[in-house]
Amino acid sequence: MRIVSWNVNGIRAVAKKDFFKNIDALGPDVLCLQETKAQDHEVENELAKMTGYEAFFNSAEKKGYSGTALLSKPKPITVQNDMGVAEHDTEGRIQCAEFDAFYLVNVYVPNSGQQLDRLDYRKTWDADFLDYLKKLETKKPVIVCGDLNVAHQAIDLKNDKSNYNKTAGYTQVEIDGMDNFLNAGFVDVFRHLHPDEVAYTYWSYRFKARERNTGWRIDYFLVSSELMDKITGFKIHSEIMGSDHCPISLEIDF
């Protein structure tokens, strides 16, 4: 099974930028999208030409904000939205598809804000999301994919010193949050396979960041440790344009 995850930064915008050609080239069995920035029916309309997939959507109550979509060739047993915590469940950030051998969680983690005004909320979110994942894991192994909005280590962003504790995505609170996921038994697949490789998944639209490769690695696959021996491939598709993030893909055999 090939799973592709991509923060598209607006499904209506990316659909005009070779999106469908790129997805065809990636050939996902399951496609997880984040930051669709549209209501369910609008996302459904944009993706209508993607035949052969079962499609599921979770949009935010606030229009044009956040949102996730999951498209799957194999029919999931069930797909559930949100984590079941009221304060987190209005922004369309989580989808959980159950398959025979695992749960797949598509997630768009909240950004802590330009002024770090949501950092306290983010700390609560991370703790509650981890609790949600561990409850799932009591039943089946878990694959988490999406924009986790954190660069975990200095190697995961270009300018670590100038951003540390000043910029959302690289504060100690967020780093600690990722530590907690890994300490709880989840594996950062890319970093496990490539401990010393510099690679990014996000580049600001400003300052020619992508052209200069001034980026961040904030998009992840995290998996229950027991799944690691089943993973046969992982790739960051930095050559694919259309968003300020690039797609990432995981191949896993069962």
C-alpha cells in the first residue's frame, strides 16, 4: 500500500496547478490531504474527477480554514472524524480510517500562531492527541500522517538558532510535544531511516525560500513501532510544486 500525505494549502488553489497530474504520478492507494480550506461539498466538487477512490472529508466550522480529506482505493472499515474532545473538534483537523491491519490517522496539527498566541492551546492539543492515538493503539497499530507543524530537531529546519523559541513550529513546547510522541513508542519514519539527512517539506512563499531551500521538515509519517519492519519505502517529493508544502509518501506491505 502506498500512502501519500500532502498539505495542499487550499484545495481550490492547488487543483489549478497540475494537482491531478501530480497525484497520478504519485499513484497513491490512499491520499491524505491537509489544509483543504473549503467546506465538505466544495472539496468533494474539486476532487470529483478522482475516480476509483472512496472519498471522506472533514471541514472546519469556519469557512476557508483548515480542513482535511482522505481518499482511499481500498474501502476502509470505518472513517471517523475528530478526536472526541469538544475544544479540538471544530476545525476539521483529524480523520481516522480503520483498515484490517491498522488505523490511519490524517492530521493537520494547529499552528501556534505568529505571536505564539496559541502555544498554550497547542500544548493541550498535543497531549490530547497523543492520548487519542494511544487509545487507538490498544486495538490496532497506528499510522499517523500529515502536517504536524513542528520541526523536531535542528537538522529539520534551515535556520534553527534564529527561530528557536521565537517562531511557531520550533519552540521547546512543540519540540517536547514531539518528544512525547516518540517516547510513547511512535517512530518518525523519515528520521529513523535517514538519521543524518537534511530534507524539508515546507518552504515559506516569502523571501524565495523554496528557491534557496530555506525550509522546514514539518510533515511526517509516525507509526507504531511494530509496523517498522513492514515499511518498504519512504520519500519526500520536494520536486512537486503547487503548495508551500510538498507531498510525502510511505510504502508498507502486509
